[in-house]
Amino acid sequence: MNFHAVRSIYKFEMARMRRTLVQSIVAPVLSTSLYFVIFGAAIGSRIPEIDGVSYGSFIVPGLIMLSILTESISNASFGIYFPKFTGTIFEVLSAPVSFVEILLGYVGAASTKSVIIGTIILGTASFFVDIEIAHPFVMVLFLVLTSVSFSLFGFVLGIWADGWEKLTVVPILVIMPLTFLGGTFYSISMLPPVWQTISLFNPLVYLISGFRWSFYENADVSIILSLAMTVTFLLVCLVIVRWIFKTGYKLRT
């Protein structure tokens, strides 16, 4: 394992976060805080509690997950796309560095950024509402697994994209709607039976439900199923990345 190469890529990507502090940290935290204030005030006055939890506290896990998903994809996709755009990716590919080491550097940095943002949002939310974390270990596990999984997904997206506009197509037109429809601001048990069944085909329901369970022990689906779906998505992304480096898909041309 070439730890020097991994450390170099990781430090370079983390330095980019420090150079763009407002865009990388302040913007997602501020936007999530606005979601919290607006939805918490507007809807919270009409829905005092959900499953014994105040509405303001109930939406915190969903808002954290919303931020983690979008930031993981954004950081990882931009991190690998920019070297492709400038042509410096060929220097990395020609160096004595394996795909595992490249992956650890880029995805590790993107995941770290997401975990930092999620932690900051959690701390910020604690000033507005009372937050209880019933299972801290499970909460950290979901936080890390989700960050890594969607950073891998963003890495794949960055390799697939051949233009700047494609970097935003999937996050805006796919991930964002699925997150809103995945129980970020409500429990799917509040929906009619037909829509509850349809919601179970949304993979983000399992991520948000499992993460919320670690806080309040309230979940729309089994915690074991949520964890299994998260790990499955992680493994699928790893297989795709392995295939990309093996075939050189959009990397060698």
C-alpha cells in the first residue's frame, strides 16, 4: 500500500475544502438551517409530534442525511472530474498507484468532508431543539457508511460526466427528489397504504429511516433492512469502480 500517495491525494482534496470554506461548509450548513427553521416553524405548528417526538426534533436526522447525500456526491464527483477536465488525471494513472489507493484518497476526503458537515449540522440543530441519540454507535455507523457510499457514487458520477452540467443532473433531478420523498420531513406511515408501498421502492427511505432510528428508535422499516440496503449500495458502487479502473472507462481517453 502506497500510503504516501493516498496521503498526498487526501491532503490535496482536504486543502480544497479549506480554500473554499464558504462553499464547502458555510453554504450547506446555512441552507440546512433554513430548511430546519422554515419547515420546523411552518409545519411544526400544525404537527406537534410524530411517534412521540416533536416535529422539530423529528426532521433533524432527515436534514442531516439530505446534506450528507448531496455533499458526498458533489465533493467526490468534482474531485475526480476536475483532474479529468484539466488532464492531470493521466499523471495519477501513470504513477505507481493502484486504483485502491486512488479511491482511498479521493473518496476518503469526500467522506471526511461529509462527516464534518453532518457533525456541524447536528451541533447547530441542538441549539434549536432537544436531540436525543439513543444509539450513538449506530448513528456514527450510518453516518460513515452513507458518506462513503455516496462518495463512491459521486466518484462514479464524476468519471461518467463529460461536461459540467452532467455533474448536477443526478443530484438535482434524482437524489434531491428521492430524498424529499424518502421521509425527510415526514414518516411514510402517515401516507395512504398505496403510497407507503410505493415509497418502499425508494432506496433513500431505508437510509433515512435507519439513521432516524439511531436517534429516537422510530423507524419506517427494519433497522437490519436499512443497514443491509446501505451496505448493498456500497458494495455495488465498489464493483462499478473496480470495473471502471479495469476497463479504463472514460479514464484513458
